[in-house]
Amino acid sequence: MTAIAAEPLEFPLALYVEAPAVQPALQRLVDVVAQLRHPEDGCPWDLEQTPESLTPYILEEAYETIDAIQSGDAAAIADELGDLLLQVVLQAQIASEAQQFTLKEVAQGIAEKLVRRHPHVFGDLQVNSIEQVKANWESIKAAEQGRSPAEVQHISHRMQKDAKRFPPIVAGLKLSKQAAEAGLEWSDLGGVWEKFYEELAEFQEALLNGPTEDQLAELGDLLFTLINVARWCQLDPSAALQKTNQKLIERIRIIEGKADRPLTDYSLQELDDLWNGAKQDLAHAPSQGANSQNGQHSLPSSAAEVSS
């Protein structure tokens, strides 16, 4: 890699502090998790977990960490980062029991990767922009994976990369944009709507006559087409769904505030009346601005910068 003559980049060096020693605290966490997984004296719930059963918790803790960061609450951020760290340690503990790898190998691996991919910090390479840092990262990463520069530029490679590192709705929007840029595009919005109704009919047919695998496939096609409708209308489907989720939460909160008994004790008509009342209350309430719980969109954007 050719060194680039450059002026030093300016960063807020006054904010830099040395990393504190964490070995004792981290070792205690490792010991606690190992005890939880002890075959005789451990926790039954922890003992029955597998790498696959724990994956929903990784996503859950990641989103909760994002939400805490967006709240600006330092105590909440530290708490959620701890929960996220637990998932890393627990996965490593299970892997070590199967003699696959240990937390030590995980830590060594990421440390070595960071050193390799930052030759401007740990080597003699000079850079003069963040863009060059990113370009160097991608070049080194491609070489590590045995990919040629031409392969990295393939649309399918970029699409696969996005599909792996983003939630499905965000990935679907990115993939639809990339396909459109490659020429795989409708001539107008009417064509997209035609495709939507075609996929809707196929989904309905699958629900009536098809196996679950076909139903899932047709539902995926329908959702992807709706994402394309959103793209054509310059709308963010993730933001739209997040807004709907929050609207549902607010309506349920209002209903629970008015209810004098468990909601399951109400008739459908009574619940419908409460629902309509909650809709009216929200319609006349002042806007509260954007919801801070938008981790679905923020998480992948952050993770993508250091994806492996």
C-alpha cells in the first residue's frame, strides 16, 4: 500500500483519556457466567441456552443500548452496554464448552484486526482524510477475505453485505435502490402498484392452499414490493413502521389509563369504544416530536462502519 503524504488530521485530542484497567472486572464477569453455566450448580435457564436461542437477546440488547445512547442517560448507557457485553461473554462461554473458541480468542482476534486495518495508527501509512481511512479499511478487508478489487465492486457483493448487516426492512430498501441503479426498475409508480397487487393475490392464494414455506416466500415478496412503493414515494418504511409501533403503544397506554379492570375483561365493543377514544385523545394532543426509540434505523448505520 502506497503511503500518502498528508497533513495531520485534527481531532479533539483534549478529550483523550487512557483506557482504565478492566481485567479484574471483566474476569469477574467471565467467572460469574461460567458459574451460571456450571452443569451441577448453575442456573437451569442459562444451562439450556444455545448460541441460536440467544440471538434474539443480542438484537434486543443492541437496540436497547442504542435507545439508551440516544437518551443521553449515562447510567442507562452503562447498564445496557453491560447487558450487551453479557451476550458476548455468554456466547464465548458456550463455545468454549464445545471446544470451539474462547473469549480470549475473541478479544485477540478483534484486537489484531483493528491493528491490521489501521496502518495509519499502528504502522507508517499516512492519510489525509476520513475517506482514505475507509478506503484503506475496505482494501485490507478485501485482501483478508481473498477478494479482488473487482469482486468487491460487484453489485451482488454489496447487496450481500447490506443483507447481512442491516435489519430486513432497512436492507430491503437498500437492495431495492441498488437493483434500481443497475437498471432493474419499473418505468413508473403504476408498475410498482401493479406488482404489489400481483404479489398480494399470490400471498392470498398461498394462505389458502400453500405450505408454510410458500406462504413465507409470498409474504416476503409482498413486503419487498411494498418497500419499493415506499422508495418510489420517497418514504422511509422503517420510520413509518416505527411511528406506527409508537402510536399503538400510546393508544394502549391511554386505554389502560382509562380502564378500571384488566383489558381481557372488556367486551370487543367496549374495547372498540376505548380504542376510538384513545385515537381522538391522540389526535387532539400536542405533537411530541420524533420518538427516540428508533434503534431499528440507527443500529445498522453505526454497526456498518466496523462490520467484519
